[in-house]
Amino acid sequence: MSRRMTVVFHDDDLYTNLKIAAVRRNRPASEIIAEAIWEWLESREDAELLPTIEAARAEWRKKGGRPWSKAEKDLEEAISTRERAESKRVPD
């Protein structure tokens, strides 16, 4: 569905730069504007999530979280230890 909207540019340089960008990219100015609006809406959504992300990070630090590199190393060591133990077992 296509809808129409009039956009009034109060900044002549912005309008001119938009038109130049549209020509250089061989795209309608309306597509560039729509893309910019989607990016702005997504950034607003991300900004709304920041407090939740920060709270999760704080909880992680409070509960003694550790970096993935440390957890990965510990996991690899545990697997290696298990494999060595299994290889030492005597078959029945």
C-alpha cells in the first residue's frame, strides 16, 4: 500500500543534499527518506532497550559473571579431562 505525505524542508541544504544523494544513488528521494525513518525508529527501539540491557549487565556483575573467554576455556578443560578419563577406562 502506498501512502502520500508532504514533507516540508525548512533547511534548503538538507533538501539539496537529499536530491543530490538520490541522483547519485539512482533512487527516489522517497526511498531514502523511508530508509532514514526506519533507521530512526529502530534506533529509538534500541534506546528503549538500553535500561533493560544495563540492568542485566549489572545483575551479571553482581552475581559474579565471568567473561565468555574464561567460561570457554573452563569448558574446554572439562571436556579434555573427561576425554582423558574415558580413554583410560578399561573395557569390560
